Amino acid sequence: MKVLEIQKDASWDLEFETTRALLKQLEDKIPGSLGSMDRIVFIHKEIISQISESTRVHLRLFFEKMLKHMRQTGASDIDLGGWGANGYPWIRVQGSKKQVQLFGRYSNNALDILIQNILSVNQRELLFRERSLDFSYVVKSEEGTIFRTRATVYLDLDALALNMRSINTEIMPFPSFGFHANIVRMMSMEHTREGLILVTGITGSGKSTTLDSIVDMNNQNFEGHVVIIASPVEFVHRSNKCLIRHREVGRDTRSFKQGTIEALRQDPDVIIIGEMRDPATIEASLEAADSGHKVLSTLHTSSAIESIDRIIGETPPSEQERLRNRLADVLRCVISQKLVPSKDGKRVLAKEVMIVTSSVKAAIKNNNTGEIYQMISEGQKYGMSTMEQDLKQLVMQRKINPQTAMSFANNKRMMQQLLQPY
């Protein structure tokens, strides 16, 4: 088990003791006979709703101190509560999850109180109904800097668990991604304002960072209207040359599907859909792209071919041929990315890029997606590359080890062939 040690300051001990005593006092009010959701609802109705505002503020500030330390250590995530956490906070630093002992160890009841205290009444009631809640949380540092986190609360063996992901306060310049000029033109509203573009990858692969960079590039250079539909909203863009709207699912609109349909009546040039997570959202996304808008969205897939197959597989077999034709007509580009451990102990972006050429379009329509990998590998003049080709480049640039490339490759046999000289 990895344990992260952080330097204490002089105020920690007193603050810990005060907060620990306060949580113990509140814990003692919870009847031992309660179990499961009854206990969690009791905390909502009889503790959080009854304590003074000054107590709530104290607990919230203590909680936010954890978030500030997470930020200072460069962690991407913090986890709190639930049986799996063993009473300690955990943070993820450069891809590794580590236990933090600085903040002390707490009971599940104490952590349930701490977690519920940062939620509004409506958020708590939604959590009880759905057994899960996604939301955003804003923290202001002592220097006045504001940073946002993306959060989810869920149940772990009848105890509340929380994950918070740090959202970058600065946007990576789009040129820093090193995309081919064809890809840059495809992402630009100056070049085209129609078609579907997908950014895919597992959780934590930087999909949101890439989307934000695309939005920022257009915001700096071209006049238009961008509607962002997210769950929750992460980075908040300031309108510059573009008018940028942010609509959070569950707060400003009911669902991704509903937000996409509503966006069509809001005179957009670009619609950003946070995730194509269900058939209804996929259908709405294709409809938006069909209607002549540029649509960007994400999928939790690791390759371009898997992305196409996932979208088609979300519909009944009787509808799949129609969907294949529709997808082939509107899809323009798929970027599949991974964050790979680098030699310097950090992480570096590896990406697969597929452009929908006439050959790729025909393969999608004819249900021959297995042929697309070869098309990507031979399409470097268009700006395409397989994940394996990009990993090889990182090895050649001495940014990653050959063993790392093999570990993160989608096609192990091809990766082995590409790495033979190394």
C-alpha cells in the first residue's frame, strides 16, 4: 500500500482535534440500530438539517482544506468514505492511488456527515433516490484563486463514498497536442461547421482536457456560438470571440438527450456533448450532426474501431444498418487517447487518430470495420495514426520505455513488430 506523507503546519493539530471532537459529538446522535439508507437519511434530516450554520461552515472549510492539499500535491483525484477507503482519504498522483494519513482516520458515520454537509438539500434527496449523484464543487484558495472539481457520491456497502476530480484552471494550448494540420483544420470552425467528432478513452485519459482545448482554440480565433452540455460542467470558458453557453445535466437541463435537442433551437455552431452514454443521446447527437452542426462528444472506448462498434451496438439489430449509414455520413474524426507513464515519472499523451476518408466511410457502411485498422496505419499522410504507431514514436523520442508501449498497446502483436528494432 502506498502512503503519502505531507508536511504538517502548526495549525493542523488544533484543527484536527476541534473537527474530530465536533464529528464525534454529531456521530453520537446516530442510533446504533439504524442501518443502510435509514442511517444516511437520519444524518440528512436529524443532523445536517439541524446543526448551526457556523458548524456547517467549519466542517466545509475543513473538507476544503483536504481539496487544497490535493491541489498542492498535483493530485488529479481524491477519494473519501465508504468501507474500501478504510477511514482514510486517498489521492491519485501521476496515475497512482495513494493513502493520505495527514488528514487522520475517521469512521464511516463521520465521513457520511462530512460528505452530506457539502451537498444541498436537493442534492441529498436526489442521492437518496438514485443512490448516486454527480455534481461540481468550487473552492476558493486563500490567494483568491477559484478552482473547480468534478464530483460523484455513491454507496460502498451502505456507506457514502466520494470521488472528486481536480479540473484544470488553465487550458492546454491546442498546438501543444501535436496534431497533424488536417486535424487542426477539422477541429476549426473556420474550416467546417458540420459533422461529428469523437474524443474517446478510459476515465482519466484527458478527454475533457482535449475538448476544452478545441473550444478554446475556436474561442480565440473564430466568431460563433458554442453550447456545452456536461455532467457536471468542468472548466468554465469565458466568452471571447465565441458566445459560450454551459448547461449542466440535472441543473440546467434534464439529460444529455434533452440538452442536445434544446440546443438545436439555440442557434449553435458547435454543440459539445459531454458523453454519448446511452442510445437516446447517440440518436440526438447524430440528429444534431445531420442538421448541419459541428458536434463533439466523448466515449469510454480505447480505439476508433471500438468506438464505431460501440455506437452501432447500442441499437437493436434491426436498426443497425440504418445507423451504420447515418454514422458513416456524419462522422468526421475519432481521436482515442491514453495517458501513459513517461520516463520522467509523469504521464504523456498517446493517441490514435482516424479520419473518415471515403474508404473508411465505405467500411462503416458495409460493416467491415475490421479493415479500418489497416486504413489508419496507412493514412499518415492524412494525419492518421494507430495507437501502436504513436506509442512507437514516443519510444523513439525516448519519452517512454518499450515495455510501457507494449503494456498500453491495443494490438500487442503489431506493437511487438513495430518495436523489434528497439
